[in-house]
Amino acid sequence: MFFRKKKDKTFMEREIYAQPKILNDILECYVSGDEIKFDIPTGIEKVILVASGSSYNCARFSADLFDKIANIEASAVYSSEFLLKSIIPHSENLLYIFITQSGETSDTNKALMKAKEYNLKTLCITNSENSSIWKLADYQINCHAGEEKSIAATKSLTAQMLCTTLLVLKYAQLKNIDVSFYIKELKTLPYAIENTLALRHNIHRFTKILLTYQNIVITADGIAYALARETALKMKETTYLNINSYILGEFMHGHVAVLNTKSALLYIATSDLNYTSTKNLNKIKKEYKPFLFLIGNVNDKINANVNINVSIESPLVKSFAVVVISQMFALEMAQRLKHNVDKPHGLEKVVQ
């Protein structure tokens, strides 16, 4: 397996490898048997999640979980977009959730203050109990990721994802929905991520191929689209390449023309591919001939050039594994390009 010498490890690499322990610590902190120990408002019928950057991708992922598991209508919005709205949704049974690693993300904090002007219920998920957003919100959840020194969010993101997932399950329980199966799955998460990290050698090998393409497209369907967005963001931040993500069905409407240049296409799947997705990928492969990576679920009906199979039965747990794979890809790509992965040029943690 490929590893840099310990003394040469970047903060990003260390933080990627810290994730199994952090996820285990979160589970031990908030889960006892089938009980999820969150102090949250009750009677919630609708949720709006507000965030930026990787935290927005977490919000997007979580919104789908609220719909699927807790039967609660949910949507995600960028903090900066939220601030531009002249009128925001408001009702007694609505909860606004604000997600920020530092708790000092300016536009996210301002968005929370805007929600407070309407006397709306607010909850924050952050990594610091001493932060401004912690003091502003009505309810708080600490994602316990520890200090994140690399600019690219890694451990803070999966910590946020786990906390929002537990929040979804808590609300499902309040509606008398049995989520014991999901809780049992999540308890396997630290072990699953340990196994995912063991794919590093394969990621190192495939990165060399991926970097021969200037045009890289990442696609997915359903809840996996949030993971595709995060994969594209991580690669952009660390490689400076123009890498974009699309919902596969929408990609077929005009966007697919970008594959007329020499391209690599990554498709992310956390569950079995449906008929339409399989048909679209085969059409793309036949007509545009991109170098095709299939990540998550192997499918023998698709002629992929590379299959990165994640041997995890639970689509929920597999979602976390795919995020870690995307982090390893971004790390390896940046190191091959000799970029500073901890401090990408022109980027900083947005707290101004």
C-alpha cells in the first residue's frame, strides 16, 4: 500500500485517516442502544438546511434523507443565496438547520440572523461550542471533528454527515418510525471507513490515469448527486482543474456535449443502478467514448474502464465510503501535481 513517510504526511492526509475514530466518537457520544441523545424542537413538519461549500453538500445529502427516512419535507439552500431572498419561507412547524465547520462562516451566520428576524426555530451543527453560530442558534449539535487544519474539508464533512443523519433518525423516531435498522448500520461505519481507506493503493494507481484528462465530469443520480458535488469540489480545490458534477439525467440534456473532447467520466452509485441510468451510461459510452470510472457499485451491464467496488451492503454507509474515496482521489491528484494540499492557492477557511 502506498503511504508517504509519517513525518511527511500532510494535514489533509492525517485528517482523512482520523475519520474512523471521529465517527466512532460521535456514535458513542450521541447513541445509546437505539436512543439518539439530541435536544431538538418537536412538532417539525418541514426542514430547510442552509450552508456553504462542503457543508452545503452535506445539507443536500441530508435533505434527501429527511424525505426518505423521516417523511419530512426538506430542502437545501446556499447561505449566500438565502441572504438574497426578499422573503423566506416561515411557519410555526418549520426548522432551519445551519451547518458550518468553524461556526464563523459569515454568510451562514448572517443567514441564521435573518431567520431569527422571523422568530423561526433554528438549529446549528458545528465543530465549535465557542463559535458565534453556537451562541446564536436555539438548538446546537457539536459534530466533534476536532480542529481541521487543511483547507479542504474532510473529517469535518463526514462528521457533519453523521450528525445530520442521526438528526434525521431522531425525527423519524419522534414520528414512531422504526429506525433501529439504520442505527445498526451506522454502528458499522467506523469499521467500513477503515476498510475503505485500504483502497488507497488502487486510488493511487487510478489517479495517474485520471490526470491524463483535462475534461473530467462527475455524475450521479438521486441522493448520490450530493456525493458527486462533493467529489467535484474536493478535486477542484486541490487540483485547480475545472471539474464539474451533474445529475446524470440532466447531463443528457445538452451538457453531454462536453464529452466531445477527450474526457473522463466518473459515475457514483451507492445502490443498484436503475434502467434509465444504465441506458444513459451505455449511450454515453457508445457515442462519446469517455474513459469511464464506476465508483461504489459494480454493474456488469455497463462497460466501465475502471470499477471501484465498495463492498458494503448498506447504501447509507456506502455514501460515507464514497466521500472518503473522493477525498483520497483529491489528495493523490494534488500530490501528483505537486500542489500544497493543505493550503491551496487563493483559498482559505471562509470566516470573514
